[in-house]
Amino acid sequence: MSYRLRSLLTTLVFVAISTNTANASIYDTFGDGARGTAMGNSLVALSTAYNAVYYNPANVLAREVNHFGLGVTSLIPDLRLKRVGNQESAFNHKLPQENLGLQLGISVPLGGFFDNKLGLAIVLFHPLLRVTRVESIDPAVPFFYRYQSLPNKLILSGALAGKPWPWLRFGVGTQVLAELGGRITAGVSLSEHRVQSRSIDLDIKAVAAPTAGMNIGPFHGLSLGLTWRGPLELRYRIPMTVDVQEIGTLEFLAEGVSLYTPGQSALGLAWESVPGDDLG
């Protein structure tokens, strides 16, 4: 390798060991697929096929073959809170609930004119027991943020990868989540003890976060991967109007951010004694 390339590798390794992780999404906490879970998410330089959409979009072209995958994830948290000295509190703690997740993924290298220099991949994660769920928990209530409602969201991801040279791959992608908005109105009569009217109008809009990645190598089995993921969050803004006939109109506003995943960058260095293409 040239002097400039060695200098770049040294700098990237130094940056990687001097930064802290920011784990928040379901993939960060539980891993993406069986291989990602088993390897502790250390797939920035070793991801292949459709799981590269999350770990490193550049590696969609790590294996130049069509790849389709279907998986089911069972999330059974076993978490407890024990108060110091068994002291009682006015706020009961909140524990996460179980869920099942279905994942579908496909990656395709483009042949013909592109000669496997471009590749596409799409991944869908769909919770089965509890779909996208927004929780706004009182700050005084103890709960596990990373495990509470983060698994309960539908995520659609996609990536486009390019390989200008056999030793260099790069990729860009996006993660898509839904954003909630709308209005709730109701009319109440105190004298008649009944609700006279009610209406709910909710809008669901897509919000996206960009992703990008690069992979250098392999050089004698050594590969370097670098990836970046933008922050992803679900914002909600729901005005509520209650018309009380004998009193007047009461207006409320439910507004906030939920299912937040911070922006992240990751660096991975991997060495394979046997090239991946030679593995049976």
C-alpha cells in the first residue's frame, strides 16, 4: 500500500478507538439478522448482501450475487428495576413488552452495461405484535429507553452501491420512518352527560435519514469499512380541541419526539484468512 493509504488507515483507526458509541435503534441493540447478532454488530467491514444496508451500504456489492432473505426476530426483554433500600415511590416503573419482528431483504447486482459495478438493496423490518408505537413517558417514571418502544417501529431501508475498482466500494442509502400529525376535536355537553361530536384526523408522512459508507480492500484479506448514519426520529404534533357546551372551548397540544436514533459513524477493520468468495 502507498504511504498516503497507510496514513489514511492510521488516522481512521485512531478516530475509531477515541470515540464513544451511541446505541438507540433496534439494530444497534439487538443486531441486524442472525449473523449481525452473533458477531456483536461488528460487520462494518464484513457485511454482505442486504444486511449491508444498515452496517455499510458500500458492501451491498461485497458478494456479486442475488440475495434474498427472510427472518423473524423474537424480542423478549427480561429487565427489572430494584429500588435502593426498597424505598417506595409515587411513580411506578414501566417495563418493556415482548414483540415479534419480520424482516425481508433483497440485494441485486446490476449486470449488463453496469457489469456488476452497481448494486441495489432493500430491507423492510415490520413489527408483528405491536406495530409503530409512540410513547411519551413522564420523565419521573423509570423506564428502559433503548428497550421500551424502539423495537416497535416499521423501518424501510434502501441502498445503492458502486464499485469503480475491485478494491474500492462506496454506497449511499436511506432509512424511512413515519411521522404523525393531525387534529382531534370533540364536543361535550355537561348537562346531558354525553359527547355530542367527535372527530379524529391523523396524517402519516414519511421522514428519511441518509446513510453512506465506504469499503477499502481486501488487501491480502484485510478490509477497512467506514459508515455514517444520519439521525432518525418520529415527530408528532396533534392539536386537540374540546368544545364544552356550558363552559367554552379547551385546546390542548400533544407535541414531541419519539423513537429517536442519533446520528452515528462507525469504523471497522477485518481480516479474512479465506476470501469470502471461496467459502462454501
